[in-house]
Amino acid sequence: MALLRIRKFPDDVLKKPALPVESINGRLAQLLDSMAQTMYAAPGVGLAAPQIGESQRVIVIDTDHEEPGKHLLKLINPEIVESEGKIIWEEGCLSVVDYTADVERAKHVLVRAWTPEQKQIEIEGDELLAVALQHEIDHLNGKLFIDRISRIKRELYKRKRNKMLKEGKADHDERPSKVLI
Ligand SMILES: [Zn+2]
């Protein structure tokens, strides 16, 4: 296992739809272990493979930081099969430096996925877990939460980010004390 480098906006890999996993093997299990380790170290409550430069449909999520690992989800080819209600959550992202914004999502989702043990499972999520599942599955579709906010806000963020990159402040680790997904 190793800590993986988290790709930051505007890295191209974050815009690319990820490919479905065709075989669940030891290499993939290792990748998921390293992703979980990277997520806890960040710290964040979720991480999708494109965020570490692997364009594959796999995500890890753990919304319970009181007991890390106990509710860790490692999901392969996750798909939202049902969604209900509305919720507005202030989202942040490990790939979007220094920015959070309110995003509207479904309040409840049902997700179907495969596990590293090659079992097909269904996960029901409400509130933060529902938000995290939708946010991570968006990553697999090449979408960031800043694609779901108003154009003005997005342009302002892009400008701020470009300025940071020019000034060489691109990868500083100062983060808002918000939940990062
Ligand atoms: Zn994210």
C-alpha cells in the first residue's frame, strides 16, 4: 500500500469519464486499499480513482471518522439506481483546492455496485452518505461539484485557481475545515 498523489483541478484526468472495471483482481484490490489509505490521510470522506490519476470506475467512501474503517465502502462500477428528495450540502473536494459551495443533490440514493470480493451489493444512503455517493459517482463521469454551481461562481473559482497556479501556490495544503469528498 502506498499514499497516492491526489490530482487537483484543472488536471485533465478529472474531466475524463472513467472506464468500467472488467475484471476484479488482486491489483484492483490493492488500488482500493491504497485509495482508502490516501483518503484517510488527506483527510476526506471519499475518493474516486480519477482523483489519483486512474481512469477506472472505482470509489472508496467512509463517512464515519469516529471509527475509521468500520463502515469503509469500496465500490466497483457503482451505479445510482434510485434517487429521491432534495438536499443542499456545502461540498468541498480533495481535488478542488480552497473552495466549498452549496450543491443541490438527491437526499436519498440507492446504489448498486460490486465489491472487491466479487459480490454485487446495494447501498442505501441518506444525507452525507447520499451526497458522498453522488459526488464520487460524478467523478467517475468526469464531473466536479464546481460543474454543478452557477457559471459565475465557477468562473470566479477558475480565476482564483489560475492565479494560485501562477503564483506557485498550487499545492499548498491549507484547507478549510470542511468535509472533503
Ligand atoms: Zn471530490
